[in-house]
Amino acid sequence: MCAVTFLFPVLAFVFGAVVGSFLNVCIHRLPLGQSIVRPRSHCPACRRDIAPYDNIPLISYLLLRGRCRHCKTAISPVYPAVELLTAVLSLVLFRKYGLSLPWLASFTFSAALVVVTFIDLEHQIIPDVISLPGIPLFAAAGMGIMGLSVWDSLLGILLGGGVLWAVAAGYEFLKKQEGMGGGDIKLLAMIGGFLGWKSLLFVILASSLLGAVVGISVILYKKGDLKYAIPFGPFLSAAAVLYLFYGEAFMRIFIYR
């Protein structure tokens, strides 16, 4: 019994790391409009294919000391960071849900948010190829696996997209410039479809708070330069993952008390 109890969390961590390796491919290729299936993984510098023994999540990066085996070009630390983050998400979600469909659904949802986060940080875009199919797919998972009612999920989509659209339209009307991209709007619709409309208050508050803290820190670091654009997708994604763990407690304390 103890061996099984130890083995399953380890397998969940390893599974997450393997998925994280695939997410790195998505993060690198989706903004470029490239296939995530072919060609095989290769070094961006020398274009040599990466051998299977050099493509083991986390371990290969350490053994190669963060450099390509062939050309010795430094490998971005983003790659092991994504693998580690995804592995940890798989583990903590496994500890919450156990070996179940809710674990698989919530992990898949979180993995999509990891891709969104790192693409938005680098390119300041949220690919429609994730958010648009993600809206109906995760809404279906929310209703069929996570226990949401049809009303909760559909209202989450409508309010999620509608709230940010109203904020973006109002900002553009007042400032005469775009303040929030359409990708954020579609992302919050996807989040609302999976987590339900009741999650939106937490997600919007938490993402705004995180964004404000990071934004103020960047402004101070840049010595008052307000021209640095900070993507909002990573904060929405972080808030959505936080809701999976703390959303129910938040609702009990601040909404239902």
C-alpha cells in the first residue's frame, strides 16, 4: 500500500514533465504557424535532430549543462522551467483529485494555460488555435466531468467574454487606443466555460491584483517608464489555476458567509 501511495504521485510528476516537453514544442511553433507534429525536435541553432536520450524532460538539460550536444549553443532555461511547472501542476492536481477524470480534465486545462502564458509573455499574443476550440471543449469538460450545470458553463462563457470586452471597449473609447487584446477576451471565455460563471469574480480580482503588483514592480524597475507593455494572459491563467485550489474557500468566505 505504501509503495502504491508513493508510486502514483511519482508517475503523475513524470507524466507532467513529459507533457511539459510537448508543451515546449507548442510554445515554440504555434506563434510561427508551424506544425507541432513534424519535423522532429531539433536544435534551433544548428538544426540537428535531438536524439531521444537528449530529450528526456529535466534530466537531459542537467546532463547537457544547458547546451546543445552538437553546437554547444545555450538552451533557453524556459524549456526546463515549462517541464518543471507542468510536472508540479500534474502532481498537485493529482493530490487534489486523485487518479480520476477531474484530474485529467483540470490538468489538460492547466496545460493549455501554460502554453498561453509563455506564448503571451514572449510574443504578446494568445493563439486562437488554443482559445477558440478551447471554449467548447473545456465547457464540455466542465459540464461532463467537473460537475457544472449547462447554465453555469454557458453563462461563464458569455460573462467571461462579455466583461473583458466591455472593459476593452470602454478603455478604447476613453483613451482612443487599444488596452486589451481580443485574445484575453477569448481566454476568459474559455476559463468561464470550464470553471463556471461564479469563478469569474475570483479570476478577475486575482489577475488584476497580480497584474498590478507585477506592473508596479516593472515600472519601478524601469524608473517610471510607462511604455513597457505587460501581457494580461499570464495573470488570467495564474488566477484560473489558483481558483482550482482556493476558489471554493474564497466563495465560502467572501460570497456565501
